[in-house]
Amino acid sequence: PSESGFTTDVLALYDWVKARSGNSSILFWGHSLGTGVATNAARKLQEERGVQVDAVVLESPYTNIREAAANIPITKVYRQFPGFESLILDSMARAGMFFSSDENVKVLGCPLLILHAEDDGVLPPELGRKLYETAHKAYRDKSKVKFITFPEKLGLGHDYISFNPELPALVKDFLNQK
């Protein structure tokens, strides 16, 4: 698997769905690593085909893969050792893995919803907040960008935002704004 391969796969799936969906809205929904894939595909669709996806929803996102890897708790112990950046972080770049959602959201124009749980133990909510701030600053129509956090007391962590019973209504309300 590669970053470009994931993006190509999503665009092929988009074409397949678009051909069969009639006038239905199509949105990209990415979770965790998939948030980078979703923003890559939305940007590529917009820049190369002049087509905007109807919306992008990012659940437990990060700004870019380098920043995510530098901030995930599992790397905390290794960050103190010399060579962490060159061995781990730079090696991802050398392998062509960037997943630069922070750069992608700067050029998107479609509605963008960012969801993050305050108790996310994998990707700190600060990364989701930072991504939102980047998008909000770049978007002309600020109402198209929304950030929803879920309090720690809900216990949704990194993987369970989709289990929140209020989520369908929150997403529907957001999509009806456009």
C-alpha cells in the first residue's frame, strides 16, 4: 500500500459510486489514517477534474503523518533518543508518505466536518483542532468548516465516535447547512 495507491483507490470507488448514485450526494468520510486519504482524494478530484465532493467528514484526524507520528503516545519513549526524527519521521517522507491534510484543506471548497474525542489516546485532539484552525483560516466561507469535539466523559476515545447516538443528527445538521 502507498499513499498514491490509496488515493487512486478512493477515486476509483468515487467513480463507481457516482455512476450508480443518480443525484445522491457523495461525501468522503475518513477515520484516523483514512482522514489523510479522504483529503488527498478530495483535493485531487477538485484540482485534476474540477469536481468538488459534496462534503468531507474527518473523524479523529491529524494534520499530516509526520506530525501524527511525532505525537502518538507510542512514540513518546522513542522521541528522546537521538535519530528519532531521521530514522522514523524522515523515513516516512523518503517512502513518499505525507498524508498532508493540513495542506489539502487549504485548497478545498466543499463542506468540511472535523470530529474528535477529547479522550482520543491515539491521535491527540490538538491535531484535530489545529487542522480545523488551518481550514477555517483558508476557507472563504467559514460556515463550511465545523469542528465538533466529544467530551471525555462519553468515553469515545479514538475508535468509537461512530457509536455516539447523536452523531447522525450532528452530521445531518451540518450537511443541511450547505
